[in-house]
Amino acid sequence: MNDKKRNESPDYGVRLTGDELAEHQQKYQQNPGPSGAEYGPQGQQGHQLSSEYGPQQGGFQTPQPAPGYQQPGFQQPGLQYPGPPVGGPQLTPEMARPPKRPRILEISFWAIVAAGVSYLIAQLMVVALPNRGMSDQDIEMLDSMMGSMGDQVPFDSMEAYLNSSMMTAAMIGQAVILAVAYLLVGLGIRNGWRSMRILGTIFAALSLFNLSFVTPLVGVLTALAVVLGIVGIVYAWLPASTEYYRQKAWQKAAKKVYPDAPSR
């Protein structure tokens, strides 16, 4: 009698073998009982679970991934192949075309160029001044600072050295080089080169040491060069300029992915 009851219903105090568990599941799938009418056909649900998670082996079900499920793994956010820099959109051939340059970058470019021209004119004016605009007191102070090194200099005095052709060439060369540097930085900022924007920021900070008040006009020109340079850099860091630099980075990435795409 007890063995018959044990065969009809599971004994939760006894561990079933794999064959007994499979037989028990098959029996209750075919005869769902009263709960089947309330919660749906258990036999069909069991069949779906069995087909979804794989066949049973020894009473143990090995879970299998559902159709369309992808194994989780590391994926860089915002980057799909082919893709732009991190955080950018999906690249398309149309992105290989140059983006529209904002007006503020044009203002930034011309402000930086004007700063370079102002500095060049100021330096040329200093070159044309007697003793390069230095007073007699300044020359005497330089003579005392040089001291014993005066014998090693191929000039009789500091005044002769300041008015020499070598000093003239050095000052003109320095002014021309800095003016060209201003121009290159302005072109780089205008074309969306982030490195030039950073370099221009450094130049704007160093330009504060180039202030010269040898004459009132030279002082005005050097101060104008400093102000224009700072204005140009500030315009290059505005949000519209930063967005243009971001689009230029996407354009560069799109050209690598779509080399045959028309650039214009």
C-alpha cells in the first residue's frame, strides 16, 4: 500500500534517481491535475522549457542560451565598427565631407593674424630706434652686468653691440619667426586642429611677457597684439568652435573608413 502511494505521488523525503525523476515529470505533464486548468497546460510549458534549455541529462537540465541571445562581454561605449572617436555617432560616407566652419572661427583666425602683424610692426619700430630704444641708464646697467665677459664680446661696448648689424638681423628674424608662428597657429585653429588651439593658448599666455613700452606707439602695438591674441584664443574655445573640432575629428575618421567617399 505504501509502495503504491509512493508511485502515484512524489515523496519529498526520498531522493529520486534520474529515471524516476524523468518518469515522474512525464506523468505529471500528461496529467496536469486541477492546477493545469487554472494556470494553463503544464505539459506544453514543460515542453517549451525543455526545448529552450536543452535536453535533460540524468535529472539535470543544462541551460542553453535562448535564440538571439548574445554572450555579454566588454564593449566600448559609443563605438561601433566602423566607428568614429569614442562617443561619436555611427560613421557614414557623408561625414567625409568637411563640416561648415562657424563664423567665430573666422573671427578667431583674423584676430590671431592681426596680433602677429601688430607684433611684427612693433618689433620693426624698435629695430629702427637708436640703441634699440634703450636709455643710457639701461646701457650702463648692462655694461656692469656683463663685467668680465666684455673681453669675450667682439664689440667695444654694449652700445656698439646693440647698434650692430648682428643685433639688427637677430631682432628682425625673431619678429618674422613669431609673425609666421601666429599665422600658422591661426590657420591651424581655422582648419580645426586641436593641437594648434592648445599651442595658441600657450602663445597667448607667453605674449604677456612681450609687452614693450619703449615708445608710446610701440607700447600700444604690443598691447594690441596681446589683446588680439587672447581674443582669438577665446573665440577658438567657444562651444560652436568645439563642436566644429568634433565634427572635423569625425570627418578624419570617416575618410579612413570610406577612402573613396567624395570629400566635397
